[in-house]
Amino acid sequence: MDRATFACSTAFFRDFGNSSPGALPGDHVDFIDKADSFTYSDFFRDYLIPNHPCIFSAKFTEDWGSRKNWVTWDGKPNFEHLLQNFGEAVVPVANCDVKEYNSNPKEQLPFKEYVEYWREYIRNGYRSPRGCLYLKDWHLSRAFPEHDVYTTPVYFSSDWLNEYWDAVAVDDFRTPFHADVFRSYSWSANVCGRKKWLLYPAGQEEFLKDRHGNLPFDVTAPDLRDKRIYPRYSQSQPPLEILQEAGEIVFIPSGWHHQVHNLEDTISINHNWVNGCNVAVMWCFLQDELAAVQREISQWKDPMDDWHLQCQLIMKSCTGIDYKEFYNFLKVIAENRISVLEKGLDEESSSQNNSKAAISTLGMLHAVFDLKRTVKVLSSLSANEDFRRLDLTSLSPSPEALLQHLESAIDTALL
């Protein structure tokens, strides 16, 4: 991060706090063509901070192993290569023709069985008595780290979720119309095939809810025009539409709801991430989730001695995280940056592909920006009434001590 971008980010969050000023990108999405002239600071300033979508051209992915090896000469999935390398893996598969609680049911299948289904589905004119099965949420790179699948573009490298999961050695938290986990950012790269995206800026989803407060399964369904069911639909703005070609990467801003249609046989690599620009949005999301749980079981508040703890447990079962783990998440992020600022990075660590190397690559000012955003959110968490009701004696260091360390590290770095 350069000094101009650091100054821009500081001014933005000073003026607008935790939210976007509300400016929308108009009726088009920017297309980033040249990889050699588009910098991290460009992306940070023009898309991350204002929370606007964009599309990266296929030039940004042309060196990926998956694009070279997983695709045939005519742009189709290379089933033989995929079977040879991953045939014995067990993969999660959703049935897009079945709806259960506003989502698709999943099953685990051997990858070779799924490929057999996919080939038969193509031969039968894209029909099958088994329905439309969709392989999704397969963490292939973690299961096969020795394979050259892709390299995360530098623009997406400040990835606090992966950084935390790597630190605590756990897997990550687990389409119809939806926004991404924790209202995170996401990026999606087409290895082959084409997709149609429908994007709604954050906040527009309120106009798409039915009279019970539920979001639609399909935003193109005719039922949305029925005011008896969707009374506010007419107030919504039309979605931004993206046609994503092979090799292109779509950046989805934090909190933007979206629906995706595969227009042909498609393989894509998708990732969710949180960083200093949207960690406050993640914190707001967790507060909203806890409030929803508290409303749902409010009748049990008086007779249940540990009602507040039960609310945390229910929230964690739904979202994958509770307030104490969110504190630990912030602590890991903060301590990694303090370590790099105070001790630097040794030669061995610099050559490794890990979170501390990424922090060092993005520079001191980025680490300071991250710490400042962490202080902002940690201060809010520490003052939160529901957080303070919990037994915090197991947290080390204490929130107060961590805040003092963060503020001292920021002051020292800016001297």
C-alpha cells in the first residue's frame, strides 16, 4: 500500500465510519484489462474501499495450472485429466432441482461418479432423472496441495479468514440468491465456461423480501411481481448484470446479494475473504445474527440461567463463530501484524507462501491500516453488553491489554 492510498483509506473511514457513502457504480461494472498496469493500490482505492464490483480479464489467470491443464483445446472441461488426478476424491454435490429451507440438499459422491453423471447429463441434452447436480464447496487446493491449481492474485491477498483458519488449523466455515458468508468479499474465476451474474448492491435485498421477511430463492421468478407476496419489490433497482467469460475473475463486494447461472459447462474457483475494509461489516453481521437468535428464544430468557450463553451457542451453530471466537480472530490478525512491524520478517519466512509473508509484501502502511481497523472493531466488541456478559477470563491477553498493545504498536509505526 502506498502513502496516497493509506491517506485515502484513513480519510474514508474517518468520514464514513464503517459503511460506504452509498454511491453506486451505475449500470455497468468496470472491466480491468491489463494485469501489468493495475496495482494493488488501484484495486484497494477504487473497489475495496467504495465496495464496488469489477471484472478482471483472462490475462490475470492465463498462467494458472488449472487453465492450462483442466481445459481442452475447444474450451471444454478436460474430464480425462481431472479423473486421472482427482478421480478417487469424495466431493460435495448439491441438487439444484430440489429446494429445502431455501437451499439445495447436498450429498457426498466420489468425483469419478460425479464426472460420469456429468458426461451422461451432457449426452442426454442436459437432462437427467437424478436432477441437476452441482459440485460446489470442494476445497480442492487443501486436499491436493501438491497440484498447481491457481495462484491467488495479489489484490485478494489480504485474507483474514484464511489467515485465521491457518493459525488455528481448522477448515473454513460453510447457488441460490444469497450474500456471502459473514457479508464477506468474494472472487470467482472461470477456469472454463461462461456465467451470468445478477448483482444487487448491499441494502437492496430489503426490497426483495416477502411479507414474512424471507429472501426469494430465484430473483427472476414471476412471483416477485405479486405485491401480496413481495410488497416492496417495485422499490428495488434492477440488478447489475455480468456475463463472465472463461478466464475472467468477478469481484463481488461485501454484502452484495447475487444469483449466478452457468450458461455452459463451467468450472470455477471461488473464494470468500474478509480484511480491514470490511471487518466492521462482519462485526455488524454477527450482532444482527445474535439479535435474531435472542428474539427467537426471548421467551426462555427468565427461566434459563445461561440464556446469554445459549444464544451464543445457537449463533455459532448457524454462522460458525461466536463472540469469543471473533475476539480470537481479531487477536490473531493483530498479533501477526504487530510481529511483522516489531520484528520484521526473516529470510526464510519471506520466501514462504504464508500469511506473514503476505503481510510483509503488502507493506508497513497496510499493516498499520489493518491494526487501526482492528482497534476500531475490537473497541466496539469490548464495549458490547453481550460480550461483557460472557466469561472472558479464558481470553489471553485480555481485550483491554490487547487494545493497549495495538495502540502502542500503531503509534510506534507512525513515528
